[in-house]
Amino acid sequence: MPLNQMSELNQRNKLIIYLFWGCLLFGSISLYRFPQTIMAIMSAAVPLGLLCTILIWKRVATPYIMYITAIGFNIITYFYIDAGTSIISTFILYWGLGIVSLYHNYRPLLLNGVISWILLNYFLMTKPIYASVDVLRINTLLIVMILVLIYQSQIGTKMFKNMSKSSSEAERARAEMETILTGVTESVGVLSQSSNLMHNNVITTDRISKEVVTAFQEIASGVESQAQSVSDISNAMQQLNESALQANAASVSMSNRSRETDQITQEGQDEIVRLTGTMSEVTDIVTSTAGLMTQMNEENQKIESIVSSIVGIAEQTNLLSLNASIEAAHAGEHGKGFAVVSNEIRKLAQSSHNASADIAQILRSIQNNIAQVGDMVSNGLLVVESGRNSADDIARLFKGIRNNTHQVLEQAEDLKDRSDHIRHASTLVLSEVNSVAAITEENTAAIEQVLASAEVQQQHVSETVVSISNLNELAIKLDNLTRSS
């Protein structure tokens, strides 16, 4: 028998034994006029009651106590009916059947019913007071009562079995529920730990995401500043390129002027040679000589103008070279080579300026000599010899002028070549700077796009942090519910 049914049967045994002792007590009280009957009842019923009480207390022979109590009730019934003086005393049979029916088991009830039927018929046949009783009727009533109680006990047994089954199922369901609850508790613990770990990881991710966004913002700011710097460099290189073009044009102009000066100087030298060769005829051609001297004076003025132009070009070249050196210093590492070229140009310009100053000084000397020659021509043949000497001096001077002019021409050609090189290098640098500027703009756009994506990611991470926090709170509540359960 299952443990729960055994416990239920033991509880019923306790109830029945309480009723048994109660019946024994009230039966003895009702038979106070029959001491012998009370003693007989006590001698038979008390040992049975004590036996049942001990068995119930010891939880021994629990399924068999119902049969002992059924016999005990019939013993009390026997003595009670035997001492009774009316048919009413037979009602104790039904009372005993009713008590035994509390077991909801047809076996002790059938045992009690059979004994009660035997006792009833025994007293009907032996006691004179029952002579007038309808035997059939009272037997029928007892049998019907026994059958009804048996049927009722069968129903009770089925109900008890159903209740036991339901109780077993409930116990099994409870055990399963406890198992499920234990699993849920463990799952909640794991979920709580995972939720806490996920919450910490998401918070760390949120912090890293914020740092990434801040870093990208700083990078974007730096790239923007770099783009501005590259733009400034591009503008400076554009101006430098324009200055290089102007310097190149000036060098070409100076080269052309130098060629013209060389040509004019050559012509002057030729004239001096012819003047020296024909000095013997100077008397005849004094007038022509005066004209030639006038022409020479005009040519000298032209030369002076050219020299002034050369001086201006040299000064402008020096200024442009100085500006180029400043721009090269601004360009940093990329402008070192250009700075060297600019220094060389400045040196050449200074040399051209010095040479032009010498030429100017010589021209002034020539003018003085021409003036002297004019005076000599005016004074006549007396100064022919002096004029020849002066012509020789002029020839030497023109030779020096031609040499100096040739040097200026060479320097102008060199300056032109260097200006072409500077212009070409400036064009290449400007092209590279423009390429860097374009790449910088593309990088700026890409970084701005990445920054926007990082900001969107940061927003999603923040939303995830909120969701994980809510999940963590739910996990804590669920853990508290499982603990309270």
C-alpha cells in the first residue's frame, strides 16, 4: 500500500478508535443499571480497544485494525442488545454499521454486517421481547442497510482511489513542478549571471564606442585642419608658380637684352677699330668724326638705358629670389631644393647688378671720353694724336665692355635655364599639392561618413544598454520570485 494511503488509513483508524472508546463509555453509562453487563463489555471490549490503540500508536498492522474494530463494535452491540428491554436496542446494529462504513471499505463492512445479521437473528430467536417483531421485515431492513452501505463504501472506495490517484498525480505534478522550478531557478541563476556579464560587456562596448566616436571626431577635426593647411600650401605654391613664371619671363627678357648689348658692344668695338685704322685720315673726316661721335654718344645713352634695365632686372630677380626663399622656408622639407636654387638666383642677380654697375661706370667714363674727343675734334688736328690714344683706350674699354656683356649674357642664359627648371619643378610641386588636396578632401569625406556610422552605432549600443538593463532587472525579479517560491 502506498505511503499516503497508509497514512490516510491510519488517520481513519484513529477516528474509529476514538468513536470506539466513546461508544464504550456512553454504552457503559447507559447500562449503569446492569453492572454485570458493564463488566462483561469491559472485559471483552477494553482489551480489543487497547490492542487497536497500541497498534495505531505503533503504526503496526494498520490495514487489519479495521477488522478488529468491527469485531469490537459487535461485542459492544451484543452486550448492549442483550441488556436491552425493547426493540430500540437493535438500532445499535445500524450505528455500528455506520461507524464501520467510515472506512469506505466493503470488507470490514461486510464482516460487520454478517456478524450484525447473525446477532440480530440470534436475539430474535432467543429474546422473548422480540417474539412479536416481524422477522422478515427487520432482516430485510438490515440486509438492505448492509447492501446500501456496501454500495456506498464501494463508491467511497472509488472516490478514495480517485482521490489517491489525484493525490498521486498532484504529488507527481508537485515533484515535477519542483523539478521544473529547480531547473528554472538554475536557469534564472545562469540567466542572471549571463545578464550581468552581458550588461558589463555592453557597458564596456558603450564606453569603447564613445571613445571611438570621440577619436573619430578628433581625427575629423585634424583632417579638416590638414585639409585647410594643404589648401594654404596649394595657394602658396600657386603664387610661387606664378612668381616662377614671372622670373622666367624676366630672365628671357634679360637674356635678349644681354644679346642686344653684346651686339651693340661688338659694333662699338668695330667702330673703334676702324677709328684707330683711319686716324691718319682724321683731318679729312673731322666733320664725319664729329657726327660719329654724336652717334656714339647716342648709342652710349642707349647702352646706359640697357644697363639701367639690366640693373632693374637684377634687382627684381634678387627680390623674386628672396620671396622664393621665404616661400621655400614655408614649404619646409619640400622647399629645401628650391631654397638652394633661389639662393643661386640671388647670387646671379647680385653679380648681374655688380656687372651692370661696372658697365654704368664705364659708360660714364665713355661719355667723358666722348666729350673730350669732341673737344679734341673741335680743337683740330692738334689733338689727333691724343685722339688716337683715346681711340686705343676706347677700343680696350669696348673690349672689356664686350667681355663683361658676354659674361652677363652667359649668366642670363644660365638664369633662364634655372628659371625654366624652377618653373617645371614648381608645376610638378603644384600638381602634387593639388593631388594631396584632392586625397585629403576624399579622406575628409570618408572620415565624416565613418564618423556618422560610428555615431549611429553609438546610438544602437546605447539602446542595447537600455535593453540589457531592462533584461537584467527582469532576471533579478524572476530570481527573487524563484527564491520566494
